[in-house]
Amino acid sequence: MNLSYWELKNWFTNVDYTIVGSGIVGLHTALRLREKFPESKILVLEKGMLPQGASTKNAGFACFGSLSEIIDDLRSHSEEEVINLIQKRWQGLQLLRKRLGDTTIDFKPYGGYELFLKNDENGFQECLSKMPFVNELLKPLFKADVFNKEIDRFGFQNVNDYLIFNPFEAQIDTGNMMQALLKMAISQDILILNQQTVSSYNENANGVEVALADFTFQTKKLLFATNGFANSLTNGAVKPARAQVLITQPIPNLDIKGTFHLDKGYYYFRNIGDRILFGGGRNLDFEGETTTELGQTEIIQNKLEQLLKEVILPNTDFRIEHRWSGIMGIGSSKNPIVEQISEHVYCGVRLGGMGVAIGSLIGTELAELVK
């Protein structure tokens, strides 16, 4: 790479902290490091034009898990683990709101709803029977019942007449959130370089030598905030999970407001003004969606459109305006991995599809590992 003296001096000399990934976790890591080490040189490397994983591609749910998701998690995690996870997600949301402000992120506390398809009567009955138990588990955290049964007033079809309502759930504007975080980082003298992929790194006595495409530089500490792209870093403990999303054109007189979950959270939708954003369907092809490739597939897009027509917007004329996908980081456990990998290398990954909620806290915890 043909770098000038000035470029080398200002960007790549005496680097204290290099963070890989400029998403929610990476930028919160950088901001917390700036608070801890005001005079340090902090560099953020991002392989995409914008954050490449899910930070600018998510649905903007300020949520911590639907009732059926939490019941499902209790099958594979201890009660203590599940409570701790929900507490971290809730703390992360409060941290995000405090740092950026509700107006900036367009925080709208409309509440969240869970729908149950007509053919999922067993799932609905299980949620009803376990709702008092889950509410009791969460009461120390929320000081009130989190989940309640409500009649469907939205005119959905082919679903149970009742929904499960959560008043603590909200929606945000993902674009506003990330733009505000980027502006904040830049205002605090955090250097951000896009289109930069870390190909390898080597530790030495003074820190880490980081290799980019055709250039290497030295940093004292290296911190990975690459979530869905952290497979090799964690020996397979993090797997990528693609999420496909679509959004409609504006729909006149749309009466749907809130965030909505379907089928244990595998499908999710919300209004954005008078549009519907709808995503999910990974459960139709787990193997195919375990990928870091962005894109759409016919099987999932067809299912999303079918559910829009038959369940969410029956008897409504709508048009799809845009489709996209993002990459999440999941694993056999939903507990995030925040750890020191070696003397000078750290990582904060595996957000389990809850990056909006937990990302700010994981970034802060990652920065706290650095002494």
C-alpha cells in the first residue's frame, strides 16, 4: 500500500487500541475506552462500507425476548442464566437510550406482541400456562408483570384471537442509532477506517502486529467486535446466522403499531410509520442461513410474502419496496462471549440476535477487560 508519511503518522503510528468492527459493540467499546483512557489513540477498522453485520441492517426492536422464546431458552439454559441474559439485555437498552437519547434513536414505547398461528394451539396453551411462572421470574427486574393476554385488535387472520402483550418492548430507528454512534465516536477523536479487512494478526512483546490486505501496523491491544464473523476466532463457538428482511411501500391507514413476534421469534415484524418491516424465516433452512453471505433466497422470501398476505395484511393491497439481509452471531448457548483471548487480544461476540438490546453493554464490558 502506497501510504504517505502523514497517513502513517496520523493513523498507524503509536496505536493503543485497535477495534475490529464498527457496529454497536465496536463503537461502544471505543467510547468506553475513550472514557477510561482519554489520551489514547483508538482506531476502529470496518470491513464494509457501513457496519457489515447486523448493526445497520436489523429491524430496530428494543426487545429482550418474547414469551415463547424465553420458555424455549429455559429448556437449554438454567433459570439463573435466562434471568441474567434478560437483565443484560434490559441494562443494554437503558445504556443505549442514556448514551444517545430517546429522541435521537426515535424510541417509541408501543409495546410488543406475540402472535400464535391457528395451527399452533399447543404453543399458545404452553405460553398461557407458563406465563405466571415467567412473570414471577422477571418480577424482581421489572417490578410488574411483563406478559399479559390481550385480544387481537389489529385484524390479523389465521391466528389465535388472543395475543401476548409486553408493555416494556419498544422500537427504534436503527439508522439514526448507528449514525449517532458514528458521529459521537468521531467527535471523541476515535479514528474509523472502512473497507479494511483484517487478514491476520501476530502477537509480539509490544502488542499485536495487524495485517490488512497489503499492509501491516502495530497496536498495543486488539479487540474483536465482529459477532457473526467470529467463527474462526472462537473455534466455532459463534456461528453466523443470516436474517432476511423486507419492507413494504407506505400503506394508507395502516393501523398496526408496535413490535410483533411469531413462531418463537423466528418471524418478526413492526410498523415504520405506515410501512411494515417483516423479517425472519431462518428456521425454514437453518443450514442455508448459516452463512456470512448477504442475499435473499426464494424459499424464505416467498414465505414472508405469504405470511404478509394471509396473516399480517389480509384484504390489504401492498407492494414490497425493498429487501435486504444481515448477519447475526449465534451459538449453542445464548450467553455472549466477552473474554481475553491472549495477552493483548480480546473479543466481545455472540449476541444471539439481540444486538440492539445487548450490544452497548457487551461493548462496555469488552472495554472493561482492558487494564
